[in-house]
Amino acid sequence: MPTYLHPGVYVEEIPSGSRPIEGVGTSTAAFVGYTTKGPVAEPTLLFKWSDYEEQFGGIRDLGKSATGDPMGFAVYSFFQNGGTAAYIVRAITEGSADTAEGFLVNPDDATQIIRFAAANPGEWGNELRIRFEAKADAPGVYTLRVGVMDGTEFKERERFNDLTVADDGAPDYIESKVNDASTLIGVEMQEISQYLLGVSISQDLAAVADFSVLNDLTMTVTVDGAARTVTFAADEFDNTNTLADVAGRIQALVRGAVVANPAVRDFTCVADGDQLVLTSGSRLTTSAVVVSGPGDATDASTVLLLGLANDGTERTGQQSLNAMLSGIAGQVSLAGGTNGSEPDQDAYDAIFALFEKVRDISILCLPGQTWDTTAEQGIIDAAVAHAEKMKSRMVIIDPPEGVELKTEKGVNDLGFKPKTYSVVYYPWAKVANPFYNAERNPGVPSTLLVPPSGFAAGMWAKIDGRRGVWKAPAGVETSLLGVAGLQYQVEDGEQDSLNPLGVNCLRKMPGFGPVIWGSRTLATKADPEWRYVPIRRTAIMIEQSIYNGIQWAVFEPNNHNLWASLRANIGSFMDGLFRAGAFQGEKANDAYFVRCGLGDTMTQGDIDRGQVIVIVGFAPLKPAEFVIVRIQQKVAEQ
């Protein structure tokens, strides 16, 4: 409650009670099936066919098979016939596919430096080539190019510039920059600390025959910023000592007493042929060994040719890594990718579980899964059970290929389950084979058979956008694109047997070509209330829209104000649908009602249990399946 303490004018905003309900989308499809490219068991929302080609590989070439790639053609048909948005899920049996990979290797010790892997499993990754290149004008900076070979020519697909490899916190670190942006590969740096060597290397010391010249001389060895004085005793060496003896003494003098600094504690000095190599004990980009001397007759660094002043070589850890990588930069070929096997029941069950968190799916298709009486229908049954649980989507089922349906017995023998959330279309369609070429590839069929679900899903989406979800997606308005023919021709007599059982037919109508000629659910006989597809889908749209739109009511005081607000907001939504032509009835009172109140939709006991009950009714539009024209002769009047 506001407080009013000082005299003055107080301006306050009060809620109007209006919380408009927005209608949910009804045309987003989901396609679950076998592909050889793309993320596995991960719903990916696409908006056009070219996205599918890029991310999932397009239509697979099945060679001389009479049937086409079910997944590829289903998605293609969907977008071709009006679909605008679809979740694509690649389904394979878990663990059956391998990801192509390759390594940038140091040939000196066969150590793997960088692992490159395709973005997802499949043979497609075996074609990838990675070019890792050092920038000549920027030490420690690299370019990564991803592409494929076209003959002897490298075709670049992706490029990443100005990459670094040592500091995983840098903004241009190769793992974070590539993995965040690439759609083709992932990068994983291997252990490279052994190459982060801060070193000081002498010139060739073969000319020094007697190391007693070092006696009484001194120099300073600075390891990662810690200066250590190296002074040789008057009798330190004689003409019998070797370069290895000198190296051992330098190491001992630099290390001195045990210290906490690992750069000094683990410092090494070794003789490598006729050179001394002084190495920091740390493995950092900043690791460094710097040798200097007093610059007079007592300067040991002058005799040992150590330090930049004596033309020795000194490199930080970063510079050592750069030198190694510059020497091995080149092309890496990926290999070992496999496509995996067709998905099993467990794969589909896992995907349906994922779909429970994706609420905007309205149409579910399973390309590659057909209703077959000779096989267990567990996958399709699981999809329908999922739809019934979610109450927000319908499953379009494909009939078996090569089974002609002419009679009621033929349909009954298939044993379709009478469910209101499932729909079946028949027959399969013929489409042009994109891989056929009379000159280069004449041995494959010129047309292919593909299941009808993709065409139907696309037409559902198209009619939703043009007319509304309450319009039956059937009739001459549903002329199908991309259909070269139908596997079986359905005539009136045959549809007399199929339509009453909920089998929706694709038919070739004179003047219109192939069209959808049916709009029934499989519950046509078992549950006539939900016989028609548009009624089931309209109810889904209303239910989901109200569900999303009244979440604000939870935990509100359960009194007349809440009930009136619910009636007003839901009523406004229903009135908008009525004005759009979604219901029967000339007046709003004939088309819908919204009730909520004590003594009407709930009792005091309901209120005491924390329940507020709203009843919404609507008069659905039913399609004119049978247009009957009765003609009689007019008797002439005298």
C-alpha cells in the first residue's frame, strides 16, 4: 500500500485488468528421421530449405532405389508447399556414428598439438581439410581455414583470422573463437606446455678446448625475472673438463639452495652437441632465460657466447612455441567419420522426451517410419502417445509403401489406432529424381516414391497462413507442388471405403493436379466429436493460447475480481477468433461462451481447494465434405 506522509499531489498508475491473449502459432513442424549430417538428437529450428541443405546435407542419393530419401524429401516438400518453420532432429542409434577428426602433429616427437573434429558425426566430415597457417608479419598469430578439396583446388568454407594458441583467456584464443563460430569443426588444444620453453642458447663452442679459462669469471643468469649470479671458482675447471661439466656447474649455481620459485628450482642447463642450452623451469608464455655479464675481463658470458650481446639465442616460452608451430603449420585431413545406423526405439524415445520442452511444435512427422503390420509399431505409437500427452501437436503418419488400399478390409488390416491426435495420408507420391541424368547417370530411376507426410505438413502450414487453422487443409486450394504423380490412383469408389475410416487421400483432380482430398483424424469413428482435422487443431490452438495467456492468474486472490478479469480476457480472445471467422454462428452468443464464477463453474469447496475453474465453449466450423445439389424439373404453370 502507498503511504501519504507529506501534503502534495500523488500520481499513481493502476492496472486496467486488460491482459490480451495472443494466439499461438499452429504451423511449426518437427521432422525426426535419419540423416548423415547434422547435430544428433538436437532440435534445430530452420526456416528454409537451403538451411537444411547446409546443416543436414540435403537429399541423400540412394542410388538405384525406387524410393527417395524420406527425411530429405519430406523437409523439401514441406518448404516447397508452404511450410515456413520446422524443427529438424537427426535420429541415429546411440553410439553408432563416429566423428571425423585429425591432428596437427609435431613430426619431431609425434606429439599431437591441435585436435580438429567435424562438428557432428558422419562421413561428410571425412571431406574436410584444415589449413593452419602462421602469419609471417605477426609471430604467435595464426590463420585457420576450413574447406574441401575440389580436385587439387582447396575450396574454402570458413576462415578464422588472428588466432592465438597459448593463452586460453585471450579473446582470440583458437578454441573459443573457432568453437563459438564454426558450423563445420571443433578445435581442442592438446597439452603444449612442454613447448613453452624460456631458453638461452649459446653459439657453437667447439673452439673452446680448455674450460679452465672460465675460472674466476662470472655472469648473471636471470630466470623469469629472478637474477642468479654464476661465479666460477679459481680452480673450477681444468683441461680435462667437458662442456657437460660446465653445464652441470651452471645448473647447480643457478639453482643454489632449494627455492619456492619453480622457474629457478627446475632450471636446467645441458650440453647439446657443442652448445649450451639454459632452460627455465616454468612452462609459461612469459618464461625466459636472459644471460648477461659485467662486460669486462671477468665476463664468463663472453667466453661461453651466451646472451644476445654475444650473438647467442634467447627465446621466451611464447617465442619457442611460435617457432615450433611455424615449422609444422600445414594441412590436416579429417578421417574416421561414420554415418551410424538407422534410429531405434530408444533414439526416438529420447527425442520425444526433448520435445516436451519445445512447446511451439504443432505438427510432428516421422519420415522413414511407416505404418507396417509386419513390424512393431512402437515408434509411431510413442509419437502418438507423446502428442496426446502434450495436447499441442498432431502426428502425420505415413502408410506403408507398396500397399494399395481399396476396401474397408484393407484399411482395417493395417490396424491404425483410432486416435484424435493422429492423421494418415495415402498414397505415396512420385517426385522427380534430382540425381537422374540421361547422359551421366542413366541407371537410376527418373522418378522416386516418397511418403506423403511432408506434402501434407507443408499444406497445413500454408492453409493456416492463408485462411486460418479452422479451415480444412484440403480441396482444390491444396494443389501440391513437386508431385509428378501418385503411386496409386484413388477414384470415388475407393475413397468411399477410405474416407469413413479416416484415411485422407491424395487425388489427381482435373484442372488442379494432385490435391489433398480429405481432412479427417483417425478417430473418425471412435470419437466423432474430433472427426475433423481443423476442429482438433482449432481446439489445440485455443487451449494453448489460453494456457499461455492466463499464467498471470496463478496465486491471484480467488474472488470476483479475478473471475471477471478471466472472463473479460478470454472472452476478448474468443471474440477476436469469432470476428476472424473461426466459429459457427451469426452472433457471438451463438459462437462461443466463457463462464467463470461461484455457483456457476465452481463451488466454495473448489475455492477452498485453491481452484478457479473457467469453462470455455465454442461452436467449431465443420468442413463441407459433401456438397449436395438437388435438381428437379420445374413444372410449367398454366
